[in-house]
Amino acid sequence: MYEAVYAYPTGRSTVARYLLTARWFGYTGLVFRSPVSSANDMLTTNFDEDAINFAVAADLRTDSIDQLSGLVREHRHSSPVLLVHGGSEQFNRFVVEQDQVDVLTNLHGASSQLGHVEAKAAANHGVRLELSFEPVLRSRGGNRVREIIRLRRHATLIKKFDVPYVVSANPKHHLHLRSPRDLDSLATAIGFSDLDIQRGLCEWGTILESNLSVRDPRFVEPGVKRGSYVSSGIDNSQDDGVEDR
Amino acid sequence: MRPLPKHLRPHWRYLAIYLEAEPQVSLSRRDFQRHVWDAAKGLLGDVGAASVDLRVYTFRWEQGSGAAIVRTDRDYVSDARAVIASIDCHDNHPIGLRIAGVSGTVKSCEEKYLGRQLEPIEERTVVFENGDRRAWVRGQTVDILIDNDIIGATTLDIE
């Protein structure tokens, strides 16, 4: 299970501190959200990589569709995960129709709009929607009530149209991390008993795995890769053994 | 209130919780109980908070780190977890919480889940981002003061 976090300088904890804390909470990996305008120098560490996986995701924030197209082209090949901040209805509709985008984030707040048209398009193009528990955890009163209503609406769309989704608490500090089991209990308490929260947390790892396998030099197309039958464990001495399906 | 006969009393479960905050944060047992009740009322409402009936049973805190045992009704453990997870900050300083486990008795809760000893904290000057900074070091973790803000780091990040 993975969590997507903001590390220093965007957040208030370094990469190593997050990795140390996340290991204790039982996460198998972390995705570090990096706004493309900020320096990525701090997003490196000498932490033992065998202990926990991590990757740096490009976090694209813009209001302009033209600028977004350029940013997606520029960052798709260099980033294992591509995130786009949500905005107006028109902007979100454009984003969910882009096959190259992995996750549409920041779907909370009054400015974010998501309807059934966007949900259907996201399902067709494989763009995940982010269910963020940040407002539930870190706001109170009327703001929290409004965000819970918005989250329930998004969950209804996700269930109805079978939209892929990711779950995150959007931590900006290592003290904001919560264990997967506690997030599950929180989701049940606010009415998400049908939604699989742990699946949403694991989906980050699925995105990483599929994007990194595409970059493998042996990859040809989904389900096909170069290699020999010997290395794949299939014995067929008659063939050249170029493809395995 | 007069106690109920033993066979009518509710069954309890005890949650072992590790707490963490910035080193200068002072958190008392009363403060934590107040946060627990406010979180329960905010998340579950008055009725839900009455059902989950959270009480801080034991509490210890020392320089930004501590542990507590919170009692809850056996049938509302999941709601209790949600309430504890939603406790966010104290005096505008973030608090980290981790529920280490749930047990039927206080003794087994302490023995199984709260056996970890708190390491001593040391205040000293470290080099971070090409400058000398005031920091608090506890084991592998380092909390560094930069521009009135505490940044969480580890001994791998400092020079």
C-alpha cells in the first residue's frame, strides 16, 4: 500500500523522515508529489531503498488547457507518475480525456467540478480520480460537512461508472500520516463502507508498476514483450522464442 | 452513577496509541481527553460520541512524544479508530497518532503494544541546507528549526 505525500521544501518533512515514518505505519511505498515549478534537489535520500519503495511524481498545476498540454508532453516520459490538479468543469473534462495523465487530483474545494460526463470519460481513458481525505482529517464544522458531501458524490460516480480511483490523506508533514487501517475506519465512519479504501491505496503502486514496465526495453505492447522462452520458463526448442504472451 | 451489575456492564476494549508532535509542544492528559471528545462529537455527533464512549485511561508525554491507552465500547472499535485518526492538531501544531493495537485488558495492552521505550532527546546545532540550525535529535529522527517552522528530518539529512 502506498501514500502520496508532499516532501520538503513543498511539505514540512524530508523524504527520509517520511520513509522512516511510513515504514512504521505499514506502508510498502510512498509517492512524493513534486510541483514541476519547484526544485527537486531535496527529493533524494540515502535511505535504504530495500526497506520501502518510493517514486517522485510530477504534480502539474495550471489553469490553462494549452499550457497543460505542453506540460504533459514535457513530463510524461521523465516521471513515473503524472498528476494533474483539478479545476473548472471544462478543465477537468479535458484532463480526463488524456490517456497520458495518471491521476486527477485536488477534487475538493468549491472550485473543483466533477460530474457524470467526466466520470465516464475518466473510466474510458483510464485516468484515476483521487479521493482525498485531507478535508475530513484537517477541517471542522461546515467545511468538513460540505467536503464529506462532495466525497460521497464522487464515490457514487466511481461506483456507478466503475472509475479507477486512488485514495490519499494528502499529508504535508510526516505527522499527518495515518495508517491504512485507520483510513479504512474513517471511510466507514463517513459512509464509504462499499468502497475499498485499501484498493485505492494499492492503486498508486499499480500505476508505478505499469508505467515502469512500459519503460522496460523489452516491452512491445500490453501483453507482449521481448525475451527468450528459456528465461520465461517455457520450453519450446522449435521456435526462435522472441515473443511471449 | 451507581454501577450496573456485572452481567449488565458494557464490554470494553483498550486502544494503545503512540503520539508524536514537535519537541516544544506540551500536551497534558486533560488536553488529549478534550481533543478526543471534540473529535468524537465532530465526526459522529452527540449520539455517536455517547455510543463510542472514549475515555483516556493512561497517558504519558515527554518532549514531543508519548503514548496513551484509550478505552472504548467493544462494539464501536472501528468508530473509535476513526475518531482517533481524525485528531489533527493541538494549539495549531500537528499531532501524529498511530494505533498500535487493541486489547481486552489494560495489562495486555501495555505489555503487547506499548513496550517501546522513548529514546532521550538532545537539543543541539546541526548543519542543514548549508547553515547551522537549532535541532532536537531523538535516535534517528531530527526536528530542525528553520524560520520559526519545525522541519521533520533524519540523521541522514544533516551533515
